[in-house]
Amino acid sequence: MPKATIRLAYRQIIDLRSVTPFEQKIFHATYAEFSIQQQSFSKGREVYTWEDIRTTFPKSDPALPFKVSFAIAGLISSLQNKIPELHDALGNNNIPFIQHRFGLIASDTRDPAQHAVSITYITDEFILNEIIGNQLLLSEQPPQTFQLKMQPGLSIVSYLPWEQQSRQPLAMASL
Amino acid sequence: MEQHSRAKFLKNLLIGATSVPILVEACSKSGSSSSSSSTSTSSSDSTYTGTSSTSCSASPSETAGPYPYDLSSNSAIFRTDITEGKTGIPLTLTLTIVNSNNSCAVISGARVDIWHCDKDGYYSEYSEPGYLGTQDNTGKTFLRGIQLSDTNGQVKFTTIYPGWYTGRVTHIHVEVFVNSVLKLTTQLAFPDSLNTTVYKTSLYSAHGQNSTTNSNDNVFSDSYTSELLTISGNTTDGYTATFKVGVPL
């Protein structure tokens, strides 16, 4: 019997050291947009970093990251709902996500090297069949399965025990 | 999820908005400075003449230079139609960006960001209270858009007539960036009588009429006559609005 249905979240951190074309596009687009949109808050004052901006202008969080995230909507669409850089045990890059969250970690209008953002991809529900060593044995469409290694940036963000789900119809029926 | 206080946000926004000189139509001193007037062009059509001046229309064009990255490929936000399925009376908005420091020469390549609330008074991005209760619109982008001005200095948006929320009169937010530098933050106003007309229609009437008008709105009260859209149309076919935005370069 499966253990649970779960949702996964995978957080990709992108900074100047990021190497893939996708990451580099994200880096440049968000840095340019940060440099533009932060002006709505700083308005010429001597605040340059995201830390200073959100401390000085509390309204900038979450408004500024939200506005910066506009710049990557097209790039996110280009992923066709596959989480980049997350591979199953066979090396396939086809773990689907249904939503994403953009985060502005740090930035500085004077120095792009300080710029760092995160994108957290959240999956739909998977069936967690087993945990084999450090790998999750998952199903999207049983009986087909795939294995995914637990790794930095990957987390289970919802967990519903299988027993509870199988009891739900009975509970509903008894109402 | 954390609830963001729109009241607090708006308060800050207003502080921000009013801390920047409102330069819209700064170039129209020699032109019209009239408040809105309404004339009937048919039994149902209305035309409201705002404050745009035509005195600069023959001025030479100026370019704002290349945009730093290719936002034009990002149809998610770089778009003419910002409706995203939101219902309301159609509104076509054409803004002309001109240099108020140079005889109102049109500015091409300026980046214009606009945003406004939906027919019920809710903004995308925020989780906020309203007359229909709290709506969580975080991560949504409806009724927001960016365009670059064309060789005539124009940007065009298709959207809906905004609704209203407690404490503010109907408005559209506008930011103009030239060479990636924020040059103007302002808001555009609608004639009070037109707001009343629109908010009587079936799509909007559930919210009733707004007690805040342009003259007692804390953003527009001392300046709305220079921020009024020129607008015509009717509640059935929608409205067409224009405005000349003066930016000092």
C-alpha cells in the first residue's frame, strides 16, 4: 500500500555563478528589472540594496519582488512546466510543476555580483509508494513509477497519509 | 499566507506618489487646463474632454534608446490587452508620452507601466479586503501591463473600466521610464459623472456608488483637473480614453 500522497517543492537559487542558459537569462532579466523597478521605491534616495530598500520602504516587500517577477514570466513559460535541473534516477528532466514562486534574495543596483534570486517550483500530488534508501519511489500515474533522490533544495511540502485518504470516502458515505 | 494590508500599502503608495512632482501635462500650460466637460454626441454616447493639449502634436520625435533587455518577448506582461479575462466595460487607453522640457516632442521607446483594480476594486498581486471579502490575488497579473511608446510616442492598452475601493476615487496608475530611469509616477482620473454612470450598470452596480469623488480624493483633490482622461463612448460599446503624459527630459 502506498505511504501517502505528497507534493514536492524544489528551490533553484540563481546568482552570478549560475551557468545554464536558462539561469543566466533569469539572472540578467531579474537584475535589469530590479534596477528599474526599485526606483519606484527608492525615488533617488541613497538606498541601493534589496536589504536596504525593504528595510527603508516596508511596502516594497512583496511589491518589488512581484514586479521583478514579471520579467521572467516568459522564461518560466518556456519550461513547459518541467522543473529545470531536477532529474529522476534515470536522468530524465521531466518532473512537472504546477506553480512557482519567485524570491528576491539579494541585489544591489551598484553591483550585479550581489544579485541572487530563487525560483521555487511546486509539484502536483504524487503518490509516495516507498522510500528506497535516499530515493523516493513516486507515481504520477500508477502503476508507473519513477525514483527521485532527495537532494539539496528538494523538500516534501505536503504529506497526506494514504490511510487517511482511503478512509475519506467511507467517512463521506457515513454522513 | 501573510495578508498584506492594502490600506497600509496604499498609504505608502500615496506618500510615494505625492512625493514626486506631478508633471503630467506640464507642457499644456498654453493649451487647455479646463476641467472635464460633457457633451452628448448621441442618446447614449458621452464625450469628456480632459486636459490633453494638441499644441505639441507637430513636435519632432525623440527616442528613449534601446531597452536593456528583451521584454518584448515576455507576453505575460509586455502586452496591449491586460484584461486577463476580467469582466467590465471595455476601455481602450492611448497615452502619448511627450517631453515637457522640449516643446512636447514625442518620446519613442519610453517604457510605460500601468495597473489598476478590477471592477470590484481588487488588485492583482495582493491579498486584500474588499466589499466581497478578502481575495487572495497574490501571483496574479490581471490588469497590469507594460508597453514601449512607438514612433508617435504612443502606447495603447485594452482593459476594462476600473472599479473602486473604499477611500479612493477611480484611477489608473502610470509609471514612465526613459532609458531605464523612472521619470514619472502618476495616476489618471476619470470624470465623476462618468464614474456614476458606469457604476450604475449591471456589472458594477452590486458595489454601489463611491462616496469618494475626484475633488475629495486625497491624491487627486488638488490636481485632478490636470490628470483627467479625455474619454468618450458608452456603457454598451465601451470607452476610448486618451491622455498626453508630459515627462521632463
